[in-house]
Amino acid sequence: MNRSYRLLFCLLITCSSVFAQQQVPVTDSTKTKAQKPAVNQLKEVQINDRRLQLRKEEDALNVEILSSDFIQRNLGGSLMKTLERLPGIKTIGIGSGQSKPLIRGLGFNRVVVVDQGLKHEGQQWGADHGLELDQFAAGEVELVKGAASFMYGSDAIAGVINVKAQPIPLKHSFGGSLNLLGKSNNQQYGSSVNLYARKENWFFDSRFTYQNYGDYRVPADTIYVYDYAVKLHNSQLRNTAGRESALHFSTGYVGEKFRSQLSVSNVYSKSGFFANAHGLEPRNVDTEMHDASSRDILMPSQEVNHLKLINRTEYRSNAHHFAMDLGYQRNFRQEFSSYVNHGYMPAVYPADLTLSPDLEREFDKQVYSFSLRDLMELGKHQLSIGLNSEFQNNQIDGWTFLVPAFKQFTAGVFAYDKYKINENLLLHGALRYDYGHIRMFKYADWFESGTAQSELKKLIRADDLNRSFHSLVWSAGMNYNLENFSMKANIGKSFRMPIAKELGANGVNYHYFSYEKGDPTLNPEQSYQLDLSLGWTADRWSVLVSPFYNYFPNYIYLNPTPDHDYFYGAGNQIFQYAQSKVVRYGGELQLKVKWLKSLSTEFLGEYLHAQQRSGEKKGYTLPFSPPASALFNLTWSPELSSQFHKTYLSVDYRITAKQNHIVPPEKKTPGYGLINLQLGTEILINKRPLQISLQAQNLMNTRYLNHTSFYRLIGLPEAGRNLVLSLKIPFQTTLNK
């Protein structure tokens, strides 16, 4: 019974009871007696909101929907790190404040991140480039695992992470919240303040977030960077401190049929790179200067500012629901490092150059987005049709070169139909056509180099390039739901057009000590994927199995070659982008058991196998392929008193298998086990809730290597023990009408 029917049922019972009391017949005998009111004890009727459950049951892909309570309970260094507790989700970590997601082992431009309906566009092609998102501003996160290109276009091969804003405030309300955060490992402190208000139809919502953290600690005194011993001061990774700030404001009009919302946000971060693992001479590090303070941010470092303006307008008319999104983004990223010459570069930085000698690289991307959709009800069909387009303009600067400047235009049209055969069976079908064009601009060095003819001239690193791509993708699926059993299956084709780095890279990647070269002849990446999900739910337990199979006829990857570049790459190994056939399969398992009313347990398991079937690395796996892992959880949720609500004590034990299937120069990663604790409650103070949560991450201070970490290549262990204390103080009052 859904929520509407339950509410109607309660209303009918109450009205019937009142009506019965008012219709008692009055006789002569009763007139002389004092009538006592009849008291009827109604049975408790529990009203459950099945919106999230229905969303899962009606989607052909594997969908997880996470509330703000989940985020509050599992706060990590970033929103993507917070999501890592889910099976099938991993991150490429970059210190304590930056990370990017992997869905079933695929990441970078194969995962689409949507923020308030707008596809987030930063410099996500680099492993050191995190996502500029404020996890305190997330109201709900929808995670889609599987090929979703039919709805989101290019890049959604692995799946989608849809970050939704906080819900629109209630009518005639004013309120907000105060979040306080502290972490022990890197001495982090932060706060997020939210204020909102709404009259009848107009509302506003605002938030300001600030975080500051120092160098983070690892359970080691000495690490080895390419066999060179690096001693750590107080077990801290020097120059990994940072600070972040975010400002959000939204306002709009909400009516019965029409609503429009304008949102503005700006996210800024400044953070350092581990000083002993960046640049051409990581051994020549002034350790005394870096170790003087654990909170200063010295070079090498990065500054990123991401500005967004989003407008969403919706209109409902009979069986139609129209939605239009307009968006503008500007991602401005700068990387700073002391000038180091190599090849034919001048030994001393020329004084007549207008560029700063500390500006290693600069990327300035501006993005304009448009989408229009119509969701209509036609009998048993729920049909969604739409189109979307995007224009990118990315400029570069700095004294070194890796990726050329480019302009890119993409557009797509789609139709997606849900056909409800009966209450148990739902069919899905989707078709989409995409077109993309990229124009890359010539780049020549600012210094002269020697040629084979003993001439000196400025080397051209990238030529002008104009390429167009197009693709037709499709998806078909079904849902079959009984009272306790659910099954969903989906098969589909996705595509991804090659990005500027894959087509035109030609320079040193100082983060990986590699020389990377693109291939301007690469074809669009194609993917075929089959997803299956089987679930059973009983009174005290539930189980969900989600296997998948994925085939790429032309997967794009960075292939390490036996060559080295000594003139322009300082002797670093050359990595060349190439394509090969790839087969991937695996799945996730979720098992939940409720032993007692207040005691439950959970098992989350995941497995992935990936293999290249052609090319120079035939027989090898793919880079950043996560090993199999399992998480065992035990949660106690007691009812203590009327002052304490939603109390929990939770223990996670994650065991991760060793990863011996690698692609050189990756190294094998040994297995490990971790223990994490979560403790939290909601305290009522003057009838106002105070939410407190405490985490103990890596409780035993285990030294381990994460195979998907940015620093795994140099054998850098993950962060040690970390205590995370979080407080949330919400408040709300009613405004006069």
C-alpha cells in the first residue's frame, strides 16, 4: 500500500469514528442520563514513504539513493570519498581533500557527475584533479551503476552520480542548520552554515562552507619514492595541507503547475602536492622549510575555482511535465611549481617572459549547457523525450605544456519509454543520437630546440585539429517485481568521444614522472553492457545480487612503451594513448539481516575482472582495476530515552584482496583489513534536535596500500587513524502568513 492510500485510509478511519460518535440516537431514557463521550482506541497505522523504493523498482539500471543522513554519518574527505562505502564504488584519492570516483573500476571521463541537473565539467581527465563539490550542500545522491548514455550522452559509460540539492523549504517557514566538523589525522576543522526561508510561493536557500586542514599522517616514518628513501617528519606527508570554501545561493518561485529556480555556487580550494613526489627533482626538496609548519601550503600546489549558474524551469500541463535547464560553468585551475629546466629549456627562466616562473600550468574552461525534456503519460506508457547540448572553451597557460587548448560542442536527442504491462512487469526502451565536434589549437614551445638538421626553432607540440564524432546508442530492459522478489535486467550500448588529452597530449606529467602522447586518429569509444539484478526481501533479511558483463571493442587507454624522451621529457618513460578490445565482468552482493529490533548486520561484497583482448598489452588488465573486497557490518540501534533518537553504534570490517593483475608500471598490491567505527545520536534540547556523529577511521592505524590511489605508483600508504567528529544543529520556525 503506497503512501497516498495509507493517508486516505487513516483519514477514512478517523472520519468514520467521528461520524459514528455524532450519530448516537437520543432516546427518552438517555435524555435523563449524562451521556459520556465514546472513546475508541484506533490501531496504530504506520505510514511509510516508498518513494525511494519505487524509484529502485521502476529503474532498469542498478540505482542507490542516499540521503543527507547517510552523508552525515559517513563523512569522508570529499563527497566521492563518502560514497566509497557502497559496493562497486571506489575513489582515486589525492591526499586528504581531493578524490574522483570509480564505478566498477571505470573513472575519469567514463563517469558523469550531475550537480543540480547540470553535468559537472571540470578538468576531470587527470588523476590529480578532484571534483569541486561541497558535500554539505548535497541533499540526496542518486547513484546509477551501468551504461546510462541514453539519458546523459557521452561519458556515462560506467554510470552516473546525480547530486541533488536540498529540498525546497516548506511554505511559511524559516530555518537552517549549523554543521561543525573536526578530524584528528590532519587537524582539520570546518563549518557549514545554511539559511532558508519561504513564504507562499517564493523562497531562498543559502549556504557557506569553510574547511581548513594540515598535512595528513600515514603509519610510516620512511617511504620510498622510486627506491629513494624519504624520511617523514612526524609521519606527515609534507605539503599536503589545504583549505576550501564554498558559497551557494538559490531562489525561485514554486506554484502548483509552474516552478523556476536559479542557483549560484562558487567552490574554491587551495592545496599542496606531496613535495617529494612531484616535479623532475623530487629529491631536491627543502625539508626544513616544509617541516616548519604542517598547515602552510607551499609549492608544488594547486588552486581551483569552480563557478556555476543554473536555472531549472518546470511546467506541468495535464499529462505533460516539461523541464528546461540552462547552465554556465567556469573552472579555473592553476598548478604552481618552481621552474625546472629540461631538454633545451633555458637554465634560467627568462626575465622578459610575461608568465610567472611559478605558474607551471593553467586551465580555464567555460561551459554553456542547455537541455529540454518532456515527460508524458500516455496510457500505460511513460515517455520521456528531450535534447541537450553543451559548448566548452578551454584555454591554457603556464611555462610547461601537456594538453592543447580546445573548443568542443556536443548535442544529443533521445526518447525513453517505460511500458507498464501490469502491476508486476515493466519494460524499458531507449534510443539516442549524439553528435560531437572538437577543435584543438596549435601549440609551439616558448623556447627554441635543436633539430636533426642542427637548426634551432620552436618545437610544435600540437597541431590544429578538427574532428567530428557521432553515435547511435540504445538501451532495453525490464523490471519484474513481486511482493518479496524483484528482478531487473538491462542491455545497452554506450559511447564516449575521445577527449583533448587523449587526442593531443604531448608533454611531461609531473605527477606521474611520465611523458604522455596523444593520438589524433583515435575512434570514439564504444561499450556494450549487460546488467542483471536479483533481490529477495523477507521480514528480517534481504539479499541483492547484481552481476554485469561489459565489452569494449575499442577501449582507450594510456599504454606504457619501452621508450624514453630525453630531450623534452627529462628521460621519463613515454606513455602513448592507444585502443584495444576489453572484456569486463563482475558484480556486487548485498545481504542484510535484522537479528533483533535494535541489532542488525550487513555484508557488502564486490568483484571485478578486466582483461585486454588485443593490442600491445593483450592479456593484461586495466589501470586502476580495484581488487575484490568485502565489508562486514554490525549495527546496534538502541532506544535509550525520549531525549535520544536515532542512536547507533556501528562497526565496519573491510577486507580487501591482493591485486596481482596489473598493467606495468603498476605494482602488485597486497591485501589488507580495516576496522572503522561509527557512533551517533540525535539529542533533543528544548525540542530542537542536535545531531552528533563520531567516526574512527582505520581504527588500528593499519599500514596499507590502496590500489586505486593516486600515490600507489610510488608505494605511498594511505592515511592512518582518523577520528571524525561532526555536529549538526538544525532549526526551523513558522512565518506569519
